[in-house]
Amino acid sequence: DDEVRSPDFSCFGHQWTVVIYPGGEEDSKEGYVAVFLYNRSPESIKAICKIMLKHQTDPSQRSIQCGRGDKILNFAAVWNNACGKGTLDFVKRETMLTYLNN
């Protein structure tokens, strides 16, 4: 599976990365993008997260999100494939491309 990774970034004293699978993951629905947030730090952390896609130029377009931002999640120490939080079926690939290219 091809993936696109963000550069590591810091928040609350931890290093994080976002990983997007434009072609989805093995268990994703056909035509969907998978997206996950990973803790890259040596310590685990409990945090609330919401992954959101907003249209770049048209604020009337609805936002697409993963997570409600009201549940505390446990992010294991040091990134591995089993500790990411996100979704296999974030958004249809064609929708994401429309949001990013306009």
C-alpha cells in the first residue's frame, strides 16, 4: 500500500505524524482513502483527536472528519502500524481530490 506521511510535528511535548493511504488499506472500501495519526514519541499518551478535511476555497462545502473529538484515546509509545488512530474509510478518493485541487 502506498502512503503519504506528514513531516513529524510536535504537540503537547510529543512527536506526531499523519499517514494517508490514497489507495486505502487492505480492509478499506474500494475507492476510499485511509488516514491515521501516530505518536512518534517514546512515551504513550492519552489524547483527544479529530482528523478533518476542509475545502480550501469554498467554506460552504461540508467538512469531512474522523472522530468526534470527545473521546480520550490511548496512543502507544513509538509509532508502529498497530497504534495509529484514524479510519480505513475516511473519504472517497475523488472527493478528497476535489477538496484539495479547488
